Amino acid sequence: MDNVAQLAKNTKRNERRCMVLLPTARREEIINILKTKDYAEISYLSQRFQVSEMTIRRDIEKLEKKDKVKRVYGGVRLKEIGERELESPIDERKSTNTREKQAIAKEAAAYIKDGDVIAFDASTTAYELSRYIKFKKKVTVVTNNINIAVELSDDPEITVILLGGFVRRTSLSLIGSSLSKYLESIFIDKAFISCKALNFSDGITDSLMDEGEAKQAIIKRSNQLFILADHSKIDTIAFFKICPADRVDALITDAFVPLTDGQKSCLELYRESGIDLIIAEPVPSQL
């Protein structure tokens, strides 16, 4: 029995030693992580691989010499943008389904009351909503969306709290662990969050991990969750799960085009589960 215990102990020791002796595999995994996370902090990678931060820094130095990554303050990102699985640039996303987003924004604005503390994510739909409440509501807005902060900056009746973090250039959003730490001292009445995809069994999903983590951090501090999703996102699934369907209080979407049977079934499941389902009607393009 002692021999068996010793063998198991030696096996575990060898497994740990293999992890240390295989830095190449660890570096490859760092690259894989950066393909879904636009930016990774040293502390995150250290915890992920159960090695010291100094070891991670050495890995990064090796990868940097191979021109694969770029060191940034507190972390690392991929050297070539083309290697990353990125969302479309913000100007491109702003011009996609614009009428649908404006209609959804109009419906969402009706749920915002003077005195509310509300949160917007970095989506273009949330940006349309910010334009809709400008000079109309007296609220506090919490966001990681730089465009929204700028848009609302000249409204004296709206207090804007811009969450800190690492800047994602393609969306002008702020991401990283500092965002969730800042949110720990904030209580939010209503969060208005968009997504890349949603269905009922898998819930709300997004294409990028760090954007999804930012949404999760906002949702965690929010009393009510409003999902803003145009028809193209219904009954689909993306890479990273933001939250389950039962966390949603209201789903605001549109039916500008005939929905598929799958989309209709998906929306009906949300309705049957007690989630408020709001279907937006067309509005003029100019707010």
C-alpha cells in the first residue's frame, strides 16, 4: 500500500515537473487565449497556468522575440490584429441594422426613469439608446463605452461614470480585471446589454471573451437586466456565455423582417418563462 501511495506521489510530482519542462506548450496556449481575449493580464496568465508571474514574463519575452505578441502595461496582446478573432470595427457595426437598433433604443428608453442608475455596455445598440435619452432623462450612466461617455458628456442632467480598463480599439470599449473591481462599489438599477447571439437553452452569448466578461461584471452589479438584440441575433449561439436565459428580466428585439420558425420558438420560450418580451416597431432613422 505504501508503494502504491509513493507511486501516486511520484506520478503527481512528474506531472508537475512536465508542466514546468514544457514551456513551449504553455506559450502556444497563451497565443490561443489571446485569439479570444484581446488582452490578457500577467496575473491572469499566472493563475491560469499555476506558475509564477516571472515565468509568464519570460514566456512573453520569448513570444515577443518571435514577433508574436506585444507587451503592454500589466499584460500582453497579440502582435498582429489579423491573428485575433475580432468583432467588426465600430463604424461598420454602427451601420449594420441601424433602423432596428434605433427602434429597440426607443422601446428601452421607456423603461428608464429619472433618478435611475443605469448601465450600458460597449455595444452600438447601447450607443443608440444613449442618444435617445440625451437631454431627456436625469440619470446616472455607468459604462465601459467611450463613445457613450463622449456622447453624454454635454448633458448636464446626466452623470457619467466611465469604467476604467484596457482600451479595445475596434469598439472603443474598456476591458480587464480593473473594471470588475471598480464595479464592486457601485449598485446599478438597470443594465442594458446587447450580445452577439442568444437562444433559450444556452442563454446570452458573445463572440469575445473579454467583452463578455465586462458584460458579466456589469450584470452582476445590476438589479434588472434588459437585453437589446435585433432579430439577426435570435436563435443563434456565439463563443462565450454571458448569462443564462433566466437571468434576463426583459428582452427587447424587433420583427422588421419575417422571423423563422426557430426564432419564433425561441422568443416564445422566453415569453413563457416569464421574461418580458418587447417587439420594437420602426422609427424614423433620425432621432
